[in-house]
Amino acid sequence: MKVKVTLTEEMLGTKAANPDVFADFIASKCPDEDKRKQELDNAEHREEAGTTVFHREDGKIGIYDYQIKGFFKDACSATNRFDKEFRNNLEKLPAYKTKIDGCVFVGPRSSD
């Protein structure tokens, strides 16, 4: 089965706009106030906190295959947490992560 993913709502970006977000976070945990300010001031690129962007390759935006597979795994996990009546008396999905890894193959967007 071939599936094409189409967004029906705007999607938030999938990575932080600030490439130094992890370094900034670690620097913010520094116990020495003067050293913390110095570390935070060293970051050259500063974006508004919480700003997100999309991954880009050759000027094209996109998301990675592991993000799509991760969505499916999280959705199955949530379904397993529902009670049996809500799942229309279906059994829980066993070994769903392995099944997703073995049966879901994400490829580049095509013109189809």
C-alpha cells in the first residue's frame, strides 16, 4: 500500500531555530552567575525562544523518516492505553514498534 501524507493544518517547525539551543541550555545551568552570562553572550546566533524551523536540504523543507515512524509508534502507544471498550473490544497491539520498523518505509516526496 502506498500512502501520501497531506497536512490538513499548519505544522509547527520540527527543530529549534537556534543552532546553539543545547549549548545555551547547558550554559544556563552554570552555577556561577558571571560565567553563565559570559557563556550565554558567546552565542553568535540568537532566535526568539521557542522559534522552530524545518529541516532543509538543497533549499527544500521536509521532515525525517524517523519523525513519521515515531508518530506512528506514539499513536499505537496511546491506543494501547485506552480501555478495551473504547478500542471496540480490540486487543492491545503487541510488538507494534517492531512491526512499524519492519513494515513502514518512508521515502522522499514524489510528484505522484
